[in-house]
Amino acid sequence: MAEWDRDHLSSLGINVKLPLKKGFGKTDRIDYWWTEPIWMGVALTVALVYTALRVVFWDGSIHYDDHRVTSPIFSPDILHMLHVTNHPGWMNSAMLILWIPFGFRGTCYYMRRVYHRTFFQNPTGCMVSKPEVSYSIGYKGEKGLFILNNIHRYMLYLAIMILSVKFYDVLLTTQFDDGSTAISIGTLVLGIEAFLLFMYVASCHAFRHLFGGGMDQWRGGISGVFGAIYRWVSGVNVHHAFWFWTSLAMVFLGDLFVWAVAEEFISDQILLGW
Ligand code: FES
């Protein structure tokens, strides 16, 4: 059937079955369609395992210079910020706050696409045959446990609060014990992390709805401002996947940097002081 005919019938609401080969991974596609789900699956698995090991078993060296620079995984370091000292020895701030970034990223619209394709193989890819079991389970929408995806907008509000602490963390890196102020490599590392996280949050679909998405018109006054924000967010939203991965990667690079400085494998250099 010609492509035009298929499109025409679809536009009339007539269900057209596309020719699809039978058998997991079978396809007529000639591109390397499997590379993306593979590297995404590996990256997410490494991120989960790294986080679990770091938080549960290796939660030492999470800051240096007496909390001037704190690891992004353990920030906000609420136990330190609230001066809580009588907590169990095995407890750390990450155990108390990681549910927010996990909840925010786990319910992200882009993330849903990634885990459905990568881990559930439902679908395996466009025009690629999925496993037999995925046909029988099928996609039932946001039901059962997946109904939790609907809390994404509320996770956004919490993520915005975490993000503001991230910028406070950057400011803190410029305050040295002797009262001097300077920009160090640690400032740059946490600064880049905060910026990438800001772009990830700002390119969120729910964020766009928050700023102008629910309005009938954007003419003048506050609605004009919201309209301008909406248009800007729509522009960066196109690259939401890029901000997802770069902000995630920077959390771990930042953690490795803080750990290496705290363990004295490398040192944090002052770049600009005043
Ligand atoms: Fe991805 Fe909101 S849609 S963070």
C-alpha cells in the first residue's frame, strides 16, 4: 500500500496495520536502531548501581573544606544544614532526599519513553518487532503502579526547591574559612551541575504548563511575561533529552570530583579570588 494511501486511511480513522516482521528484534530497518536503547540501558543501570553503592556502603568523603563543597548526590545535605547530629551512624542526607530527584526523573515524560523501550521492550523500537510477552501484556497506559506518573507536576515543585539549594551550594563554594571569597574549580563543577539541572527542570513539560500553559491568552501584564517564558521553555523543551542526560552525568562527575579532592587524590585550585 502506498504511503499516501495509508496516511489517508489513518486520517479517516481507519486502522491500518503496518507490515511488521514476527520475532523479537526482527525488522526491515537498516539503521543501527539498537545502539540507543543499549547505551541508555547501560547508563541507567550504572547510575542506579553507583548511587546505591555510594549511598549505602561508601558514604564517606562527601564534602571537603568543612562543607564548602558538597557532593551533588548528597545535596541538599539536610542533616548538616539542620545541625542534626544524633542520627544513626548509617544514615546520611542522600537517604532522606534522593526520593525527590528519583521521583522527578522517574515520572519524567522522556524517562517513561526510555524505560518502556529499554527495560520493558514495549515497544522495542519503531517498526521493530517486540518480544512475544510484550504483545500479551500490551501497553495499558498510566494504570496500576504507573498511575504514580501523574504526580510529576508535584515532583516538579519539589525539584525546584532542590534546585534552589543547588545554587546556594554554588554560592557556598566561594566562601572560604578565612573569610575570603574566591572561585575555585569546585565552584565551576557545582556551577555546571546547577546550570544543567536548571535547564533540565526548565525544559520540563510540566514547567511549561506552570508558566503560561494554563492561560487563555498572553497579552500584556503578567500574562505577557508568562507567554514569553512559555515560548522560551518551548524552545529548550525540544532538547529535553539532552538536558536529562547531561544533568544526570554531571551529578556523578561532580560526586567523583568531590570524593577525589576529599581523599586528596587531586586538589581544588582557586581560579579567581577577591
Ligand atoms: Fe521530563 Fe518533566 S517532562 S522532567
